[in-house]
Amino acid sequence: MPDPAAPTILVFDSGLGGLTVLRAVRAARPDASYVYIADDAAFPYGNLGEGELTARVRHVIGTALAQYAPDLVVLACNTASTLTLADLRAHFRVPFVGTVPAIKPACAQSRSKCVAVLGTQATVSREYTRTLIRQFAAGCHVILVGSSRLAHFAEAELAGAAVADADIAAEIAPCFVDRDGQRTDIVVLACTHYPLLLPRLRGLAPWPVDWLDPAPAIARRVVDLIGGPKGAVGPPTRVAFTSGRRPAPALAAALTDYGAGGFEPASA
């Protein structure tokens, strides 16, 4: 039986990339109850205008808050976080933890002072991202790389479809810059889908780099806000798709590796 005193945490993404964040948060608070909402009816968010995206996320989150009454919401999407976090916090009282490009820690950790930020085209073009660079990248060369295909590749791989090495390599190639011996040594994964491809990214990189996954930092922030685990392991994650679909067997099996235990349509 779930502990009635344990928190309910809602994890939200446009698709399945937020599963990488869910896994880290579940490890930090295994006693909590989890709901994962994939707004796949509107995937990918990069195709939406800023006003349309803000309204869409506010609507889906508002509906989920009414349905699940979570104690905290993790917005496990860089594109949505860089645009809608302030709006969500203004409209709803529940605490939000966002996902933004990890430019500050990357520049602090880089030895070569050459860092790439690999995200969706929408994320790397946001003024929010450029503000982070102005604030935290002093003395560090930052390469912004927008991919229109990697998130789709990650979803396909998770569902059991093969993606060619050449296709993935072409998307990450602009991250690798050698400026008179000053080589990229850290790639910021500024889309939560991309850690799903991490073994492929490491294998296809032209030289070794650190791939900075935001999930551990997000999990630490969740614990900062609601504290550490206080009881037994909680129930499996409830997964809801705004399209109303139920995952095919291959995808359903893959989702169990992330703690999923039931599927339902989201009310959106």
C-alpha cells in the first residue's frame, strides 16, 4: 500500500525524454508516488510558436494538477522550461522544478574552456539560453547546436526502432570544435531526450568528452524542496499520454525500466 504521507510528484515532458529525469528523481525519492505525463499530442514542442506553447503547457499542467493534486511538478523539458516556467509559477501555487541548459556547471568544469550546448533548435535559440551564456560563460567559448532530429531518434530507439549511426553522428558533429588545439571537452545535453541516446553518443563522438546530463541536479533540487525519502518504496509510476494512445508492447516493456507500471490517457 502506498504511504498516504508520501508526496506525489508529477513529471512532465512533451514526449518520453523526461523519463531520464524521472529515473533520477525516483532514485532520490523512491518512496514517492509518481505520475508521468507525455504531451505527445503536441510533440515536438519546437513546432509551436511561443504563445501557443505557453498556452498549451499551462492548459495541460492545469488539467493534471486538478486530476492528480501533486505536491511538486518537475518540468522535464528544456524547451518548455526556458519559455513557460515563469508563467506556470504565476498561475499555480504548487512548486515547480524546471530543466534549463547546464551552462554554468559546464563552463566551471571545462578544462579546455570550449563547451557545446546540444539542444533542440527552439531551446538554443531562446533568449533565456543566451542570457545564461552572458551570465556564466565568461572566458569560455560556447557552441550552440540545435538539432531537429535527435529527439525523434531517441523516441524511435526507445520504441525498438533502429537509427543509423550516420544519422546520429551528423546531428552531433557540430558540437566538436578544435580551435587551435582548444577542443570541445563538455557537451551539455540540453534536451532530456538526448540521455536516452547516451551510449550511442559516446560511441560516435570523434573524441572523448563529458556529456552533462541535467537529471542528477534536478533530483537534488527536488530533495532540497521536499526532503529526502521517509518510507518504503512507493508504487510504480502512472504514465499518461495526451494523445490517448497506449504504448505498443516493445515501448511498454522499455518503460518498465523507468519504473512505469500503468498507462492511461491524460485529460488534456
